[in-house]
Amino acid sequence: MTTIRDVAAAAGVSRATAARVLANPEMVAEATRARVMKSVEELGYTRNSVAASLRTTRTGRIIVTVPDISNPFFSRVIRGVEEAAQKAGYAVLLGDTRNEREREEQYAEMLNRREADGIIFLGHRLPTTLARLLDRDGARAPIVNGCEFTPSLGVSSAHIDNAGAAHEVMRTLYEMGHRDIALITGPDDSPLTRDRLIGARKAAEDRGAERPIVESGDFTIESGRRAGMSLLTRDRPPTAIFCFSDEMAIGALAAARSAGIACPHTISIVGFDDIQMARYVDPPLATVRQPMAEIGRRTVELLLDILNDRQDTPVSATLPHQLVVRESLGPGPHLVASNT
Amino acid sequence: MTTIRDVAAAAGVSRATAARVLANPEMVAEATRARVMKSVEELGYTRNSVAASLRTTRTGRIIVTVPDISNPFFSRVIRGVEEAAQKAGYAVLLGDTRNEREREEQYAEMLNRREADGIIFLGHRLPTTLARLLDRDGARAPIVNGCEFTPSLGVSSAHIDNAGAAHEVMRTLYEMGHRDIALITGPDDSPLTRDRLIGARKAAEDRGAERPIVESGDFTIESGRRAGMSLLTRDRPPTAIFCFSDEMAIGALAAARSAGIACPHTISIVGFDDIQMARYVDPPLATVRQPMAEIGRRTVELLLDILNDRQDTPVSATLPHQLVVRESLGPGPHLVASNT
DNA sequence: TTGTATGCGTTATCAT
DNA sequence: ATGATAACGCATACAA
């Protein structure tokens, strides 16, 4: 491989000068610069980023861990991450953790080995390696979370107002005449589930309504189908189901179809995320739109702020969500009564 | 940061010995080893991978570029890649190229800068940087393709028999009594489109049937919807549409629904890939199953073979596909006639 | 079994 | 404006 040495030799200058042409061209005389550039071209020189990193202690990489890259919500977030990172000159090291703690730790360890400058973790578990780092460096540790926010972690995060969004959905369901409402949540230990649950229950309370029935899922289609089936075969089934992910809602939709229960006529279904598929299923799915790419971009910005010493206290970036009403949401049995 | 020097000093041995404990423990005396390990623990030492890479010229990373990570087909392939890479001790640098040549080149350049040991590109365009490398090192260049195979490139690749699969779909459609068949293909310049087109036309020829009508899309839902709409509003619409991706098929399904055309009664629709959503749409989508994760894993194996000098001639790995018949595929108008 | 010494290719400091 | 030179932290050939 050709090194800066070769270039310098070919151009008849010192290594220092050759290096300067590449790093600070304006510091070098026009003629010398041209000569060096010519050698660079001729020899096909490209900088060895490993050597550069050793010297500068910067890798130009960020790690991003995600519970499941094949989940359409996360893949959109990742797209935002990649876009922002690439624009800022960073490369993305992708870690699919499959929700396994061990894999989360493995990727966190990479930060210690200096394989990357920082880490963005999507998901709710803070690997112990990162906790240690956080302990030592506080808010200056290059760690950012996406989607789930737990203030006590002391980590910057980009997310929506999950409690608020869930509250809105429930209020809308009540206004449309629904009283028997069920929830299909995410895993019980996730702050995201917790926040939405808080918002949903608060709405019931505000309304003086019964507490919603709760089934928990894991955000997958299949878990939505199962939970949906279980809800729809109850003695007194709900008239509306609010799912904490679109994929689960699509599963619930499939459950209703196979049980011969019409949506939205007999059962209304609302999802969460507004993945692309939401508008193409039958009936089109009402949902809460999350700005997925923007969440991804924002986590990168938060991380860059830390890396560039522009931030020394954790930031909680709340991005706007939007309730998207589509045909899967119809009036409930109490609509008239509640309107008069 | 604590380095191997600190560890050596703390343990009262030379740097070499300390380093050996970590790399070749069996070469070091039991007692010394224990002493060194103790220092490692106490000081919280972790190897600086950048320095190690500079010395060994191995990064332990592979680059994977993908046209669109939010495409469910690719995200599954990537999952397979990540899994296999991680298992082999490699990390994955993800590049979402958005089908833009410039971005493809950018990621290819990273190989030159030694930011990774090899590259897997999903998509059909070979960046010029890689072409140059291939020119120089032939089959020993650490470059592998996934999904699309063009023998002339001289690159190892993992994929299915696209022509064969398309042939099978068409044959099945004919056998079920369809005569007016339309195709919604991918981009015209992709070998994948070309191969499937070849297979489909061959099937028509073998059958002595008319050439299928062709609309081209770009694998997205929206392009499928558009193409589907255009096909369904023809003077003499087809009775079956074979789409080169499930997402386009789902778009076509939506088009049929909005046009009031019943599937499968009036129009049969077949997709390609068997993404998870295929079985949950209404009606469930008939399709060709591709072993997505396996394709991903296999590309990694092919790359590792090159990196470990186990392979010096390009390999074309053809993985098995499977026609999956579901309700979106029904009998055509000529079923009885053709059977008697 | 352990230690000494060198170099990987940069970047950056300090002279000139 | 340019050059000489010293790290960065590790791995390893060679010597002891």
C-alpha cells in the first residue's frame, strides 16, 4: 500500500509537507501543493484511517444498537441515524441486539475498545458497561438513547411524548362513543409501555371511565394477533383496541378477520408509529404518527453535541407526534348518547 | 486511558509478557498470567482496537451497503449478515445508499481507507472503486454481492434462482387457467429484474402463450399501487399480476381494492420475497419465499472465505426458494377449458 | 518462559 | 513555507 511517505518521496518533499497538503492545503505554497497532489493522484494514495485514528483518538464511527432491525419502526429510525451520521462524516456500526442483554453488552464494550466515538442505543436497557462510563463521565459520556426516555438514567434522548399521545388516543376513543377499551401494550419492563400506560389510564380517570383492559405483547405482529384473539373471544369483548405498535395492530386486525368480527363496524383498532404499511392494510389503520427518521437524526445530533463539547447536561428532546385517523377507527355504541 | 504499559508495570512484567497473556495465554507461566490478569482487572484495562488494527492490518469490520434499509426484504437480509458477522467476531458498518451511486462510491471508498476488511454490497451497481480493486486483485478482493448475480462481474454472490422462480410462478398461473398475465418488475437496469423477466417470458414461450404485459416499478408499495392501477384500468385488464416484490404486490392489492376489483375473484396477485407482512394482508399474499436471513449469512461466509484465503475464484451460491400459495391466487377463466 | 526492540502510518510540535 | 522528529498503543521477531 502506498503511504504518505511514498507520496512525499515522489513529490520530493518531506512527509510533513505532504501530510499538510491533505490536512491544511492553505498552509502550503501553490506549487508544492500541486506537486504533492499530482503524486497523490499518480500513486492512488488514500489515507490509512486506522493510523489516523490512533494519532487523533477519533474513529469517525458511532455504534447504534437496535432490538430488531427488521422491525419497520426501527429500520426507519436507523435510516434517519445513518443519514445524519453520514452527513456529519460519521459511519454507523449497526448492532442488532435481538433484545438480548448479552449482545447489548457486547456492543457497549466496543466503545471501551475505542472502536467508535459514541453509542446510540434504541431500547430501554442501559448496558452495565455504559452505566459505568456514565458514572465516571456523567453527561459527557458519549451515550444517547432513542425512543425511550428515563430521566433517572442521565442520558440524552430523543422521543415523543408517549403519555400524551396515548392520552389523546383514549380521549378520541371515548369521544367516538367507545367505553370498553382494551390495550395491547409492549413488554412490561419498558418505559415506553409504562409511559403510554400512564397516559391511557389517566385518560380513563379524567373521563371517569373504567380502567382499560390490558394485554401485553412484544410489538410483533404475531403477539398482536394472539392478544387480539384473546380479547375478541372474551365474554364481553371490547369495542376498541389500542395497540402500542402498528405491527401488533395489524396482527389484531388479522385476528378480527379470522374471528369474523368486522372492523371498524364491530371493533375499532388503533395502532402506534404510522409505519408505511399502516395505510395499505384493509381497513387502513388509524395510528399515532411518530417522526421516525427525525428521531434518528436527532439522536445523532445529541451525540455530536456531546462529542463536540457543546453539551454537558442531558437533554430530553421531545418531538411532535400526530394522531392519524383512518378507517379502522369507527364510532362506538355510545356515540349518540354521549353527544346529547 | 490505561494501556498495556500500565498493566505491565502494575504486574511487574514487560509489555510483551502482558500482551502475551491477552493474546496467547498458554505461552505464559501460570503464576505470571494470574498476576497480569489481576492487574488487568484492577486497572479496568481494555485493548485499544485502533492500535491493534494498525499493527495487524485487520479491522474486524465489514461494510454492508443496502439500497434501502427500511425495505423489509433488505432488513431481513441485513439481520442475517449481522448475525453471521457478529458470530465470526466482525462488526457491521451499515451503509444505506438510497440507490444513489455517489453514496455507493462513498462506502466503497471506506475500504480503501482501511476502515473495514471487506464489503458486501446488496444491489446491482458495482462502484468504480470496487471495480478497480477487482481489477487489481481479482477474486481475492474482499468483495461480495448479495441477491443479484452477474457472472461477468467476477464477484462471489449469494442469491436464489430468480429466472427459475419466475418461471415457476408463471407456469402455476397458466395451470390455474390464467392467460392474460401482467408483470410488475423492478428497475429495468437490475439483473434481478432481467433474470426474472427472462424466466417469466420463457414460461410464456414454453406454453405458447402471449408475452406478458410489463409495467416497471421500483419495489416500493407506492410504485406497485401505481402500476397496478394502470394495469387494472386497461381496456382488457389482466386476470393475474405477478409482482417482483411483496411490497409492490401489496400496493397492487390496494389498487384493486380502491378500484372495486375483487382479489382473487377477478384478479389474482402474486408477490415475491415472502416478507412477514405477506401472510397478514387481506387476502393473504401468494409469493415466492426467499431465504432472506440465509442469503445474508451466506454473503458473510463467502466474504470470510476470501478474507481467510480459502477461496480464490468467485462463487455463485444459489439458495433454495419456494412458491407459497395463499388466497390472493385463485383460478383464472380458462381453468376448466385447459383441464379437459 | 520472559524481555528488548522495532515498526505499523499518521498527526502534530517545534525548529528552521 | 517547509522539514525533522516524536508520539499514539499494540504485536511480534528475536534475543536471552
